[in-house]
Amino acid sequence: MIPNFLIRAYDHRMLNLHPALLPKFGGKGMYGHHVHEAVKRAQETETGMTVHWVSPICDGGEIIAQFHTPSPPPIPPTTLPPKSISWNKTISPSSSRKCSHIYKINS
């Protein structure tokens, strides 16, 4: 968890790429394989990634973008992380560019 004083100091300048569709499967303890296992346990037919602003509430920041993909049962949760990794390489730069046009981000 990021300390609140840092979140306040860098308001709307920190992004989080969450490996699930928020608001489902977010919050404290929901990271990495824990998220993917929860998605499978819930028998969701869709999963994805959420890009959101970091806020004092864990995974509670304003959602900037979501990317959806089918999650047909019974794929094992271990197959979801590689897709998340490939999304990170594509989504992170494009979301950062989108946000920099919306908000003036100072370095």
C-alpha cells in the first residue's frame, strides 16, 4: 500500500494497472494470482484489466479504461497472467499518453 501522504502529493499522477475488471476483485490482497484465482472461483465468463488513478482507497480510484477478454471455464488461472503481462506492455504506455492529454502531468 502506498502511504496517503504520497497519494496526496501525487494526486492524479499515479496509475495502477489492475489485473481484473474493477470494482469486482479489487481491494487489499487482490493482486497477481490471487485476483486470477478469485475470477475463476466466481466462474466469471469475462475478465480483463482496469487502469485507474491511485487513491487512498485500495483499488478505489477513478477508472480510466477497462479492457475485456472472455474467460470461458475451465481455463486454469495460470493462463491469465501471461495475457495480463502482454496487456501491460501495450496498455501502460497508451493509458499514460491518454492521461497526459487529459491532465497536465508534471515531472
